[in-house]
Amino acid sequence: MQLSFPLDDDPLLPKVRARLRAGAGPCRDEPRRDPVSQLVRSMLGSKTRDEVSIRAFEQLHGRYPSWDALRQAAPQRIERAIWMVNHAARKAEQLPQALRMIVARSGGLALDFLADLEEEAAMRWLGDLPGVGPKIAASVLNFSTLRKRELVVDTHLLRVGERLGLLPAKPDYEAGHNGLMRLVPEGWTADELYELHRLIKSLGQTVCTVRAPACDRCPLQDLCPRRGC
Ligand code: SF4
């Protein structure tokens, strides 16, 4: 099927948000982690289901209550605490590397200074850390106590965005993040982007699933060029 892609001022994204919000109601905020804790949590969560990565995060934090201790830990020991996540060996290497790099570049193990940077500069700063792509960088900025105006684009947002024609075919995380951020109206706040992430992710987990999208009960079916495909 030939899809046409929306212009930047296409009103489809606000309609999607309004429709999902009408069905789900306003989304409740959750307790926020400090940005370094959110970085660790998000790195563990890459390509791993939430319930598994939350368990790994709690186990890791139990063994290393201070992230400074994690910074100095041997990867083999870290891997034993996070064995349940996908790519555990690679993450066990990258976690202390990223923490060491934060200290080397900023002089301390904290990321609160990112609050003073423009969003794009903060995304670039985080993106230079090992193992940190646009999804993890945006989650540090938007999900943590920083509450910055970035949309976290995960696999659910990529899939739903592609099916709705908001994104081109097979977008990677960078194209997905940049493509959806271009469609976000200027007035939307950080908390509204947090809510948008939660609304679309929930649709992707329950209705617009990978193998069997339930278009007949999708609240977006009249907006979607891929309904029923
Ligand atoms: S109509 Fe179908 S393909 Fe389109 S967003 Fe809804 S579930 Fe996904």
C-alpha cells in the first residue's frame, strides 16, 4: 500500500493524542528517579521487557547502593547481578564505562547540570556515552527529575507511528525520535510528552501489537491507513 507521509504541521498527532486520552483518561505521573539512576534503569531496559529490567535494576541497586561503587565495579560482577536482561555482558561493560565518562566529562557523578542545557545539546551530551542512543537519552531527560521536553520513542512508538503514517517505513530510533518530535506541537510540555509516550506505548502493548493488531477495537482505526492490513 502506498503511504503518504504527513507534513510537519499535519494535525494527526494531536488527534491521536486526544483520541487515546479520551479512552484512557489523563495519565498519572509516577515517582521520578534522579537522572543517573534513570540512565542506569534505561540502559538495563534496552531490548528487555519492563518487568525484567525493573527486577534487574532493583537487584543491581541492592548490590551497589551507590552508583559510585558501580562505576568502579568489575563487569563480571555486574553481569552476575543483571544476568536476566538481554545483552547482559555488553551492558555490564557499558554501565561502569558510562558512569566513568560522566565523572571524567563533568567532574562528578551527577547529571543534574543537564537541566541548564537546551534539549538538543543535552541529547548530544548523553548520546556520546557508551550504550546510549536517542531512546535512552530521551528517557533520562523526560522520565527523570529533569522533566525535559523530549519524547521517548521505543519500539511501540516506532511501530504505531509507522502504521499510522507518521513515520516512514522501518524507522530506526534516531529517525523515529526526530520524526515524531518534528510533529509535536510547540506548546506541548514535557509532561504532555511523557503522557503521549505512555498512551501510544499502551496501545502498542495491548491493541496495535507486532503480529496481530486488533484494528477492530482500535480507537484510531478511522485515522490509520494500515487498519485491517
Ligand atoms: S488501526 Fe490497526 S494498524 Fe492502525 S493503529 Fe490501530 S491497531 Fe494499529
